[in-house]
Amino acid sequence: MAETEQQLARRLHERQTLAVQRRQDALQRLVADPSGPLDEPVSQYVAEAPWVDLELGKEHPIGVGMIRDARRLVASQVDSAVSAQGARIFEMVREKAAEVVADVAALPPLPPEVWSVNHPGEALAKYPAHRATYGLLLSAQQMFGLCHTVADLFRDFLGYSQDQLDGAPSSALAYRNWHAVLSDPQWLNIRGPLKLKYACERGFEPGLWLPSEVEIKAEDKTFGARLKNLGSAVFSGS
């Protein structure tokens, strides 16, 4: 359907261009032979009206308006088709995120000194058991982020919006044990590709979670706790 919408747009442009050319041809015929028959060039000129002439009170020529309406109809059908598959797509990326987390969790524990260095890839390469680890972590972090990006397209539609996190930061949808994340003093300094492994080792429960799966205590909903958690989330980069 998306291809149909693009095809209609292309054909509209081609037809309007042709209409202008045909009108120019009709005018040139009149100029070249002013005493010749009028019916044919005038008919040719008038025939292009749906593509180039505006009627009173209209924004587009009638032919252009019709094609635009058809394009909008196709676009709405595309949106409906995507929305209809939203739940299935959401579950697919949830499963993929869980798979990525499981793969990262299965990697050997990282040497403690690696967490704080500026170039963890170089540091890990010094260990025979971790020469391929950094590349795996980099790919995993990118895929984990992509899963969340896709899921976020459907959260509101499916009723899984972050607005339902009454007292928890939005990062709780990625790290369910969000209390531990906010209280971890080292989290802010962990390099991007290492975050998923660090989260696995520290029990942050990384994944792609529903709001209903996130634990929110009564005390988290107080104004003071909300303010504190918001500040901690911003400061920690979670």
C-alpha cells in the first residue's frame, strides 16, 4: 500500500507536467496559425483543466484533488494495517530484547577494572576470554536500543505508555529494578556498550517491560519521592 501511495504521487506529478505541455502546444498552434480552426486547440486546452485550473473556492484543480484524496486513503490504510499488527510486533521485539539480554548475561563476567576505563574495548582485548566480548556487547546494546525504539511506536496505541509508571522513571521500562539503578553510584560512568552487561551483573533486570510489570511502591508515589526519583534519573542518565 505504501508503494501504491508513492506511485500515485509520481503519476500525479507526471500528469500535471504533461497537462502544462499540452496547453503550451495548444497555444503554440493558435499562434502559428491564428486563422486556422479553433475547435481542436481549444478542446485540447480545455481538456487539461482538471489538472491545472482552480475552481472558485477550491485549493487544488479537481484532478489533483482526486489524486490527493486517493493518496490520503491509501496512507490511512497503511496506518490501519500497521496498527492492526502492533500487538504482534510489540511481542516480537519484547522476545528479541529478552534474547539479547540472555546472550549478554551468558557472557563471562567482566574484569572489575574494565568498568571505569575510557577505552573498554582495548582493555577487554587484553584478556583471551574477552577478545570478542566488546564487539558482542556493542551489537547487543544497539539491538536492545532498537527493540525499545520499535516498541515505543506502539506503546501508546496498545495502552503500555510510560505515563502509567506512576512514580517510576521511564527507564524502568528498560531496567525493571529501577530502584537499584538510581542508587548505583557507578551507573553514570559506565560506557554505553557495557551498560547492558553491567545491568545483568548488578541485577537491574534489563528487558522490555510493560508498566504493569514494574514494581512501584506506595512511597514512590509521594511528591517528595517523585521529585527525588526524577532528579536521580536525570543525574544518572537512566
